[in-house]
Amino acid sequence: MAETPRMRAREQTLQDITRIGREQLAAVGAAGLSLRAVARDLGVVSSAVYRYVASRDELLTLLVVDGYNELGAEVDEAVNAVASEDYRGQFLALGRALRVWALREPARYGLLFGSPVPGYHAPGEETTGPGTRVVTRLIAIIDGAYRSGALAQQQDAELGEPLTLDLERVRIEMDVELSLDAVARGTLVWVALFGSVNFEVFGQYGSDTFAEPVELFERHLTLLAEIAGLK
């Protein structure tokens, strides 16, 4: 169906609301978001904004989905620029793209991966897909290396029954051929990668601990690639 002028106008207004919401997020934080302030900056009465975004929570969801999708798109672009058979290179590109976006957009990164906003519960039907883009791409890289024989052989660890069932469910949901131990390693890599970025974005290292945090991050990426088994 071709877009009508009304549809285009609505899409433009939603884009403007999202842009202003991002600016507010950077200025006052998630807890300070206000639809009245959005309406003021948009140059309309509050009731006009409510026709597009009914509440603060809907605005937060709009910003969450926007952030996840922008991050996912930048990660995809970085990974796609690496040769398809260079799985280690793809992983390094993914990690670097994540860090670059997070440092450029600390407020939006904080909304996605920082402390929960009091009283806000992200609707899974809208946020789960965009929110899993990076980890899905990460697991796809590891699984691609496994399928091609490029993943280093590792000794499977003994796993308890609850964890075995959980990892089996994850393997089925992700539609991968990895061993359960490889899925566990992939989970560790995912958590550690975001943990490394979190420490830098949120200043957890301290202001003068590392003069060149990017070098530390690169070292972390190298270690995580080894843990994943990416040659």
C-alpha cells in the first residue's frame, strides 16, 4: 500500500518525538522524561502529542526500540564489512561497534543496559526482537564458525541437569548446532563483553585508572575471542 500524505506526516511526527525524546534523555535522564516538555519543544499543545504517544511509558518504549535498532544496525554494518569466513574478525568488529556506539550514546546505552527506570516495564512484544539483535548476531558468528569447522575444539564441561535443560532450550530457540558447553561459553562472552563496555561507559574503572581504556578493551576482546573458540 502506498503511503498517504497523512501517513507520511504521522511518521515524521513520530521521528520528531523520538529525536526530542533522545535529547531529553541526554539532558534530564529517563526518570525526567516529560511529554509536556516534548510537546513544548515540538511547538504543539500537549494533547497533540498524546495522539501519537499516550504516556511516558510509551515514550520510553519508543526510545528503547529506537536505541536497540540503531545499535543493532551499526553492529550489523560493522560485521558485514568483514569477510564471511573471518569469524574472529567479525566478533572483533561486533565488540568494537558496540563500544563505539555506547561511548557516543551513553544516555541511550544507559536506558538499554543500565539501571531499570522505576515503574517502567518494557513490553516484550515490542522490545524483545530489537533487544536481542546484538546477542543473536554474536551467537550466529560463533555458530557459523562451528558449522564451518573454524571453531576451536574444546572439552565439554560437566553440566548439572537444570543448566543442561536451560542451555538446550537456548540452543533450540537460537537454532544453532553448538554443543551445550559452547552455548555456555557464548553466554559468558556476551555477558563479559557488555560488562567491559558498562565499566567504561559508567565510569566504574575510576577517572585515572587506565590512561588508554581502548587498549584494555582490545585485550578483553582478544581474551573473549579465545574463550569463544574463535581462531
